[in-house]
Amino acid sequence: MDDLKIQGNMQPGLYEGDKKTCPNSRGFGDVIKQAIKRVNDMQIRADQSVEQLLKGETGIHETMIAGQKADISLRVLLQIRNKVMDAYREVMRMPF
């Protein structure tokens, strides 16, 4: 009989887990907002680097590197957005 009680508590979906949260933990939205801010900052730095190149204050190498960093970070952010949207659509298709 005791075996049945133990198995009954192990049914999937019944365990709610520990409700404690870490005081320093951030939500998913906060992480995304911070990532968007970082990508925006890289875009601004790339624009500033182009302006500095036109003024002769910096070289072409630094400008190209800043531009490529901004481009890659934007592409990564777009791919993350696409994956999140795919996951959302998949969850919405699940039967309840």
C-alpha cells in the first residue's frame, strides 16, 4: 500500500516545485529588454565610428569592426525573436 502512495505523488504535472525565487533573478522580459538595449548601443557605436572615420579620427579597420559587430548582434537578436515566436506558436497549438 505504501508503494502506491509513493507512486501517486510522482504523477507528471502534480509537482509544483519550490516557490522561492532568488532575489537577484530577472524575468525573461528583462533579459530581452537588456539584449535589445545592447544591440541598440552597438548600432549607435557603429554610427559614431562612421562619423569619426569621416572626420579622420579613426581608421577604416575600427569602423568596419564596429559595423560588423552591430550587424551580427542584430542578426542574432532577430534569430532569437524568430525562435521565441516559433515557440509561442507551438504552445498556442497545444490542446488543453
